[in-house]
Amino acid sequence: MTESRIPNSESPRTALITGVGGGIGRATLEYFASRGWHVIGVDRAPFAGEFPARGHFIQADISHPEVLEQIFIQARASTSTLHALVNNAAVQVAKPLVETSVEEWDAVMASNLRSVFLFAKLTYPLFKAAGGGAIVNVSSVHAIQTSANIAAYAASKGGLLALTRAMAIEFAPDNIRVNAILPGAVDTPMLRAGLGRGHVGQGDMQSRLDNLARKTVNGRVGQPEEIASAIYFLADGEQSSFMTGQALVVDGGATARLSTE
């Protein structure tokens, strides 16, 4: 695990965001930073480019419990309080269930579900010190409607919804709100990797993206910045103070349409 540190600076609120290397995570990092938040970003890959001045980056694989403990120690060295936690990091295995190995199944659960449980435990004292805050768990539309050859990912995202509700109930007395966001098809490296493996559609990459776009009511694939703004809405107590234990679907209307239409 490696870390890029920026000296402490005055900031009204602090957010810890996982999976900031690209896609939704990077867009979320930039969204929070542009609004003056101190941001602690985590990703297993090195951060490309310049990290926002208010905050620091920690390179770490959150699938390992001992690594999460080290992240927590470094976070406490940077701040004594936390106002938002965005559990965004995830891995995906796109293959038939009967071909998915135990090791692959466990790797998905460790990154997508167990890490959220451990981050909640480890960041809880920082939320308490801040007098409350918000946790946003990035689930997926695969938690409620899914497709073939993605069982491990769908199961992890479905479990994340149940965990979100349980956390919301337990943390409410401490003024910690917990919600989930369920993105649909968003143009990210993960989506393109899945399309490249032939998970959805046929033809070249643009043809497969166009095929996905036609399945949304809006007629297009989402952009990471659109998900980032919805995440911020759930994290910002001024805008969503009466929301907890909820699942916000942001999918261009894809799940609103009958599959038989």
C-alpha cells in the first residue's frame, strides 16, 4: 500500500471515496473537491494525473481486511472527523455461474461487499466525532434486475442493498444516514471491459454502446458525472437530510420499461 500525502488544510467537510482511479469514482472525487471538500481517495491502481489539493490519495487493495485497517490509520492522521463515505470500488466477473470459481466469487464479495462492512466499522468513530454524516454505497441496477453471466457481481450488489438498510437502522441514532445508489449503464472502464468480453450485444464497441443506449428511456448511456452529482445529493446533508435506508436508481429509465414491451 502506498500513499500520496498533502498537508492538512482547513476544510468544512471531509469525504473518503473508494475506487477513485476512473469512471464514477474519479468523477465523484472531482465533484466533491470542486465544492471545497477535503477528499481522501482510495484505489488499488496508481492515481493518474494530479490529485486535488484538498486531500490525499492512498493506493490500496480494499479486498484485504488488514489493508483497510491501515487506510483507517492513515485517514485518522489526516483528519479527526469524517462527513461522508462513498463506497464505490468494485470488481466484476463476467462469466457463467457454473464456470465461476470459488476464488473469483470470494474476490468479488471481498471487494464489493465485505469492504463496505469493514469501512463502516472503521470509519464509525470519525463520523461520531463529526456529529454525524452520510454513507453512500454504490450498488447497481443488477441488484434488482440482472442478466446472464454476471451472478457474483449481481449477488454482491444485491447484498449491498440489504446491508445499506441494516446500517441505516443501526446508525440513525448517531445522525449517520446510509443510502445506496443504483447506476444503470454508465460509460466507464468497467462497462467497456464488460462489453469487450461480449457480456452485452455484438459488433464493435460503439455498436454495443448504441445497443445499450436504445434500451434506456432517455436513449443514451449515462456519464460518470451524472452519477457523481446523484452521489453528492445523497451525501450532502443539506439536500437529503430526510433520506436514509433508501435505494436511488439512476439508469436513464431502463428499469422503468417492461421487458416484454
